[in-house]
Amino acid sequence: MPTNLTPEARKKWNEASLARRPHEKLQKLQEFLSLIPKHKGTSRLCAQVKRQIATLRREIEESRKRKVGRGGSRFFIEKEGAAQLVILGPTKVGRSSLLASTTNAKVEVSDYPYTTQEPVPGMLQHEDLQFQLVEAPALVKGAADGEARGLQTLGLARNADGLILVVDLSQNPREQLSLVLGELQKARILTQKPQARVEIERKHVGVGLRIVLFGRLIDCSMQDVEAVLKGYRIRDAMVKIHGKATLDDVEDAIFESTIYRPALVVANKTDRAEATKNLNELIAFTGNKYTVLAVSCKNPFGLEKLGAELFRALDIMRIYTKEPAKKEPSPKPFILTKGSTAADLARLIHTDFYRSFSYARVWGKRLRFSPQKVGASFVLEDKDIVELHAK
């Protein structure tokens, strides 16, 4: 964990955080790195900063290529549909075949390794929802350290709502999955819910510091958290603390937030002779940590289950709204995480709706009486129909 940083180092980090131009941010990060005391407690911090520097250098180089007309890749994919899921995996495991078999994407499927050089999106239909699947370039060992455009690929994963981890059942799927999970871990992208998660969102000067606790603090107080943040000159920000968090978790998030992205393991090539044995070994290896969906993009087999498995892994639900004067609800649902309340729905629609919330009427199969008049804290379920009423 980052420890014993001097006031000068903390000041330089704040300057780097506030820098908006890539060249300026790069310079400040390099200066900050030189000020970090080198000992065991700061080794992970140094690695994080070096990855950020490498990412900036690549972005600057790509921008320069585009300006001089030499192309340059575009790795950012704007989100569409109910959720964006990035397809990750080593080369030749069937990432392109999966995208081509389940979406409308025009993608090149080739026997040659590393065919995919830039992300390719496509839309997967699941009932009345669409999921955006994005095939990412192949992950290689060292991707989190900048090998083979790994930083851009992992940036796609960080920006997504969830991940599809593809392995090849004709080879060694345990080894392939271990490689992908290892690079995600080094990039601070978790595929299992962590004990603590801290999000720091910088705000405009004058807004002030707001700390929202969704879990509880371990061996520290809200005043201690505020003191740590202000020690790094973070005075205008929204800070959300989930789970059981320590001061180390808060300080760690200042430099590079650890994020959680739900993941589904897709085991491809069930048509191969070695598939059954390797699939059993893969399931034993993952235990109860991951759902493994066995498919064959060649036959095809198992692909019809992909939408339902993604819906379950994302832990989301569909809520349909109805205007008081109308009989039928809107055909397009709002997407919320499971456990969300009527107040969360009102906030998602508009902050004014949330502030003026009075009550809601809910139609649902589980309810004894439908519709049922409920308050702001009422927990919704998938396919509920909700009619909101304001004061």
C-alpha cells in the first residue's frame, strides 16, 4: 500500500490528477514517480503509476498518428443497449466466432493468430433487451504492463459493464483463464465482488467533499477518511465507500480505483475430442466462483443460452413504467441493479422526480394485490410495472 509519501509528492499527485492535457498529465506523473520513496510499501503504487504513464504515452502517439494522417487505432466504443460486455481471451480461442455467431457484427474470422487489431461491436438480442458485445484484441502475457496494446484492451474492460472470458476447450482452458484473470488483476479489474470498493469522483471547485458510506469502516472513522483525502488535496469530490473498508482502501483508491466487473466464462469448441475432459477440469478449477457456459460456435451449440447467462451475471432487472393516464406500460424497460427500490427508479428517471417522490403503484406477479401502493424504500423485482406519483 502507498505509505510515507512526502507533502511534495502528495502535491505533485494532486497536480497530475487535475491536469487535463495528456502531455501535461504525463509530465506530472513522471515527476510524481520520481518523488515516491522506493520501498516495499510503495512497490504497487509505482507499478500503477508506470501503467498510467505507459497508457498516456500510447494515447499521445495514437493521437499524433491521426493528426498526420497515418491512421491510429480507436479503442473507445460508445455504449449501446442494456449493457456493454467485452469479449476477452487469448488468441485463437474463438472470440471472433462468438461475436459473429451471436450478433449482427461483420467480423473477420480467421485461422491466423491476432487477426483482431481493434475492438469490434455487435448487438445480442435477449428477449426485449439488447446487449452490446465488443470483441477486444487478444490478451497476451504482460498486457497489463503494455504488451501488444494490452493497456488499451484492458481499458475497454474497465469501461464495460461486464466481461465474457473465452477459452478454448481443445487446448488448456485452465492456463488460458489464468492468463486472462492474472492480467485483469494486475490492471486492478476484479471479477469477484471485493470486500471493499471505494469510488472517488472529482467535482468542480467549491462543491465540497461528500462521503457516502454504503457499508462500514474498519478501524477508522469518517473524520479519518476526510483527513486522508484532504491530505492529498481532495476537497471537492463525491466519495462512495462500499463494503468493509479501511483507510488503506481509501488511500489506494486515490491513485487508481479497483473496479469490479462481473464475468461469464465461455468455454468454446465443445465439438473437439478433448472438450469433455478439459471442460470438467475447467469447472473444477473455477469452483463456485464463475459460471462456465460450454458452447460450440462451429456446430453451433449452447449459444442460445448466452443472453440469459449474461442477464444473470450482470445482476440486473427490467422495470417498466406506466403513466397514470395510460393503460399500457412503456415497451422499453429501465435497467436497474437487483435490489433497487422505487426511489432508485425515480432518481434514474430524473432527480426532480426523486426529490418530489410521493408514492408508487406497482404491478407484479409476486404481489398479493396488484397494483399495490408502495413507498420509496419498496424493493422492485424483474418485470415489475411501476407508476410513479409526485407530490
